[in-house]
Amino acid sequence: MGRKKKTPRKISQYKKADWDKIRIEVKNSKNEYFSLTLTNNTTEEKWTLIKNKIQEITDKNIPSKIMKQKQDIPWLTPEIKRLIRKRDRIHKKIKATKSEKKSDTIKKHRSLKHQVQQKLRTSYWNYIENIIIEDSKLKDSKPSKKFWSFIKNQKSENMGVSPLKVNGITKTNPKIRLKH
């Protein structure tokens, strides 16, 4: 069973909108609307005209971007997601309340944080174990695509040479670092 892909969403960036241009275009479209409504249109047609004009103005003057939602990790179960949301709600409460009343909620937050970490770790290792067990059951004993996809995603290559500290001085030039 494959995971469901999440569709990308269009998000309007209202802070970058050209509001002056929008106001001018709305005023101009108002005159256009009243001239067209004199021709006995139905209410539905008038509504469609208004809606389309507003959509056209916003598309033209409010920039937008397409946001892809993150893919859920396969070992993140609904139970763990629920715990994460609960932990985050308690964290918000801690930030909102005064210092005298925080001690109980802080204890609750710590225990939930620990519980989430523990569940995530066990779920992660169960997922890996299931991939390996599935592969060992195969007759031809070739690792599955799922296994190799997981291995490929775990790979992280560090490009370049990391900074070197010599006598308390950090050397960032790769050629100098090779000499030391």
C-alpha cells in the first residue's frame, strides 16, 4: 500500500499585494458592473460577474506561491501525531501562563516530550525491522525497493572540507587546511 501524495496548494502573499492598484481596479470594475447589470441579467449571472472580476483582480495584483506539503514519514502514526499536537498545545500554554503557574504544565510537557521521543524511536525501529524482515522472506533474497529507498534517504554527504582549528585560529581555506 503506497502513501497518499499531498497536492500542492496555492498561497496568496497578502503582504506583498499592490493594494492601491486593487482599489483602482475595483472602482473601474464597479462602473463596468453597473453598465452590464442594466441589461436584465439574472442574479446568478451578476454574482458570477462579480466573483470572476474579483478573482481576476486578486490574481493580477496579489502574488502567490505554490506550497508543497511535506511527506509524512512512514513511521509517524496517528497516535504519535496526536501526542505531538498535545505536546505543542501544552508548550503554547506554558508560554502564555505566568511563571507561578508553570510548574505543573512544565512537568506535563516534559513527560509528553519524553513519551513522543520514545514512541517515535520505537516506531522508527519497528519500521526498519519490518523492511528487513520483508526482504528476508523473499526467495531470491534481493533487497526490496522500499529498503533501498530508505537507505538512499539516510545518506548525507558533506561537500567540502570542514574548518580546521590550529593554535586557536580557525582555518577556512581548504589549501591551508591540507598543509596542517
